[in-house]
Amino acid sequence: MSSTQSVRVLLLQDLTTSSNWGGVQTMTRTLQLALQERGFLVTALPWQQTKFGKLLAAARDCDVLVASHNFGPTYSGVALKTLTRKPLISWVHGPLLNVLQMSKAGSWKRLWLKHVYSNVDRFVCVSQTTEVSLLGFLSTIPTVVIPNGLTPLAKDSGSFVFDEYATQKNLSIGYVGRLSEEKRPHLLIETLRVLPAGTSLCIVGDGELRPALESSGKDLITNGRLRFLGHQASGQNLYKPYQVTLLTSQFEGFGMAALESLACGVPCVTLPIPAMRELFAHDAPYLLAHDETPEALAIALMNLVHIPIEQIHADMARILSKYALSRFAKSWQTTLEDLLISSARKV
């Protein structure tokens, strides 16, 4: 299209609250701002909390529907597309096959999902890992990979609880994320037990596994090696107190926390899951443990100490350059415009 000024986007999202703010919600807001800066007219509505009549009116008044992820917002998007014939994009943030396996989705749910997804005009995947998983579920759908763009984090947050122990130990490690099953936070504590006694770990985040983790690490809490800070406001202070951050997820669609850590000047050691290999293997393979055990994570952390800091910083800068916000915005603009052109030709 020659101009984006008249392109109207209906962005279907989950209701944003303080309890559900996370990677998907952050990137949804980032996409909205990025498109608006490029001249798109974006209407963002929570699909569950908005009356269907209002959703339908907004859909009729837009040029393209964008579902903020491939579950609830996409279901709503398919219903609106059926009634308005507007093109629909579904944004996929995680490896679908892993999510279905963890949720124990049965054959009927999978068949229903395949039917729903067959009505989507384009899937935008945040990584090749996410695309491969999606195509492993349904190979006949149109996909494009647009890596997430990195929004600069706030420099300070007055409500942040600083970890005063971080500068008092030989090696200070931070973890930022949910304390849920797919993040495998038990590996954090198991790794800490393998590391030298001077090492400290601070866990920033909350979730259903926190009580069990606090119980299993009670002795480490008592001797000052382990701290739980709970949920904190997003900002550079989530990462900057530590020499290195640690990621122990069973699966990731992209690994946004790892990228944010690098943007704050703090290297992130991770398990060698596909999304993290995609992020680190070419430019900084030493940030990947050689297998998914606490011992392998401990070895990677200790080896990192001996790598020249100049090399680490250069490698992190090279990685970050691939995820500029301008590149993210341009890729989305191109995808939306191409879809609109393709849809116009079908009419």
C-alpha cells in the first residue's frame, strides 16, 4: 500500500491487569505503540470483557484483525472474521506442541484448534522455534517469523526491593520470571547447591511454586545465599544488581527475559532449549549449558567468570542489534500491508 495513514487495526487482547502483566502483554503494548508510530490507527480491545456487539462494530470499522496470541483472542478473531470477512492475523508467542502437551489437550481439542487455525490468514511467530512447533501441529497454514523487538527498560523503579546481598558474594546470580512448572525453578536451587559457597541467588518473581521452593531452600535462605523478592515492577533494576542471570525454562517461545538481561549489560546463562539456541548459539555459545542438568548450568556459570568481559559485552551487543525495535516495527508493517494487498486481490 502507498500509505499506512488510513490502515485501521483491531487488536484483540486479554484484559491487562497487574496480576497478568508479562511477556505477551508487554509485547502487545509494544506492537500497538510501534504501529501507531508508523501511522496505523490501532484500536485495542479486551476480547472477553468487551460486549460482542462493540467488538463486531469495531471489526466492521477496521481493515485488519490482529489477535494478540493464538488462543482466546484468535478464537474471537475467527468469529469476527466470519461475520465481517476482514483478514485475520494470529500472533504466536510460544511452541504450541509443548503448550498442548503440558495442558494435556485431548484429540477433540486438537481437532477443534486445527479447524479454528484454518480460518486464520497469517500467523506471525516470534521465533523459528515457535514456527517449527506450529507447523508441526498444522503444516498447511501460512506463517512468517518476526522476532520480538526490545523496548528500553526504565532505568529505575522506586518500589524495587534491592538485593543488598548481591554485591557481597563471590558470584551473584539473579532469576527473573514466573515460578511455575514450565519455568522449572527447582533447577535454580539445585544449581545453587552445586556452586561454591560464596555464590548467591536472588529470585525475582512469584507463582504457585514459591512456597515449595522456599521450603526446599530454607537452609540456603538462612545462610544468606538465597533470597525471594517476589513480583517487582519492570525495569533495569530487575537485572542490574547481578553479575549474571539464569534461565531454566523447559520451553520458551522467544526468551524475552534473557534478551532484557543482555540489554541491561548482564549476561544470561540458560539451558540449551531450542529457543535459546536460536538466540545464543551463533554469537555467544558459552551462555548455553551443555545439557539440562544443574551441574551443566553450574559449569557454564563458572566458565563465564573466565571469559574476558570485553568479549562478553561485544557478543551481547551483536545479539541485541538483531532485535532492534525499528526492525520489529518495519517487519510488522510489511506483513500487514502484504496481507491487505493479498486480501484485496481476492475480492
